[in-house]
Amino acid sequence: MKKIDVVAAATVYESISELPTKVQGLMHKAIEARANAYAPYSKFNVGAALLLENNQVVLGNNQESAAYPSGMCAERVAIWKAASEYPGVKVKQLAITASSSQTKVDRPVGPCGACRQTLSEYEINQKEPIEIYFMGEIGKVVKTDSLLSLLPFSFDSTYL
Ligand code: THU
């Protein structure tokens, strides 16, 4: 028996203005997308913006339903939109932001487990890491160099 350390490296930016200029632009797109979220039940709006290798930016936001489990997260709306509109085009970066009418979201909001799992499959298939940047409404922005660094011991198709 031995213990191992599973380490996830991340870069923390003090605010959006510290990000590289192009990434700031992508985060602003995510902020725009966030404004169009349909979240009347949680009142928690999430916006996602994907930068593809063909320079297209694909947006997503969370979409809820009165039948609560039928809703969908912003990140999966965005990745499935990208995969359906631009199949096979690699994803370079993903920017995520969240806000709430109930509380001030002043710390970074990472993608949920189901979104990490979904995104990981596209990262594995494209054989190139996806940079993830995530924040709340204000405050720090966290960057990870890949999706898989957010999902150690992940499940993938090789187990099937
Ligand atoms: N949500 C996302 O859009 N992305 C996440 O990664 C976490 C949660 C949405 C789902 C739901 O509409 C609301 O936020 C509250 O959970």
C-alpha cells in the first residue's frame, strides 16, 4: 500500500482585468451569455463561452424547467451546441461566469461534476487540452490548463 498525491495546478487571477486581453474578451462573451440564462427557479445564472480552433465563439447558458431535473447547465449547452454545429472542430478555451439575484457571487464557480465528465470526453477525443477559466460575478478568476486536471481518476470510454 502507498499513498499518492493527486495534484491539480491552477492559476488564480485577481480579477478579470488581469487576464490576457483575448481571454478577457471571451469572459465578456460569457457574461453576455449569462444575462440570457433562463433560471427562474434557482435564480442562479451561468454563462459559458467556448473558443474553437476556427475562431468561432459558441455561447451557452443554463436553461431550467418547472420539472426541475429537466434543466441543463450552461457548460453542457455550450459544448453540445459546439459539437452539433461544428463537429470535429477543437475547443481551445472555455470561460464560465455565474451570478445570482439572491447573493453576490464573489468567488469562482467551477463546472459541476456532470459538466466536467461531459467536457472531458471532448477533450480526450480532440487530444488537446481545453483551458478553463471560471469566475463568479466579480472577483478572482481561476484557470486550469486542461479539463482533466479538474477531474482526477476520471471515467472514460476505455473502461467500456
Ligand atoms: N449550473 C450551471 O449552469 N453550471 C454549473 O456548472 C453548475 C450549475 C446551473 C444549473 C442550475 O440551472 C443552476 O445553475 C443552479 O444549480
